[in-house]
Amino acid sequence: MDSSRWCTTRERMDLFDWVFLLLVAVLSVWVMIVLDARQGPNSIWTGTDGTYISDQMNYLGWIQFAASHLLVSDPFTTAPTTADFLHPGLVISTLLVRLGATPDAAYLLWKPAAVIVSSPALPAPVIIPTTRVGSS
């Protein structure tokens, strides 16, 4: 394929795109802010914010286990399992825990990353043909 026939372009984000990205980011973390603010001696927040708490507690267990071992096993089963699971997200979260973050903070830091990566306001590279299809 002739690379001179194709070009890539990237649009710049305007004010609307930045406001939309900020709005989505705030909406994604408002539950965490409210739950953290309501925490007290009789109400302890575990660091999870979804409807499937068992999945999120499993991730927190993996992060805590990976802080002492790089490979993790399933800590929530009664049968013995081998530590043979390596996940890049767990490695990054483990590094944050080793630097002093709590496992729930290391897990919840993925939410802003997910907002930024999946935001439709971020311009993506667009490939545009420079000549008409079928012409030489």
C-alpha cells in the first residue's frame, strides 16, 4: 500500500470537549467522594464503589497479596491454589502500594485513568485518503 496516499490528522480539543471530560470525570468519582466523606467510627468504607462488591473485594485482595508477591493466587477460595496470575494493572497497583498507598486507593486510581482513556471527547487519530478510491 502506498503510504503517500494516506495522511493522519488529530483535531484539537475545544472548550466543550474539556468541559465534557471534566463533567464525566467528576460524575465518575462523586460516589467515592460522598462515601469517603460519610466515613466515621460506625461507618467504615471498604474502598469499593460498585454493585458487585465481591469482584471489587477480590481485586483489593489481589492487590494486597501482590504487594508481597508479584504473582497472585485466588485468596477467596477454600482450595489451595498456586500463585500463577500476573496482571499489568495489578503490577502498577502493587507498585503504588509499595510506595505507601493503601490497596483501596491504588485500586480506585484506575477510575480516572478509565475516564481519560474511554472519553469520547478525546480526539482520536483519523486516517483520511488523500486521493479518491479507484484513481491512480
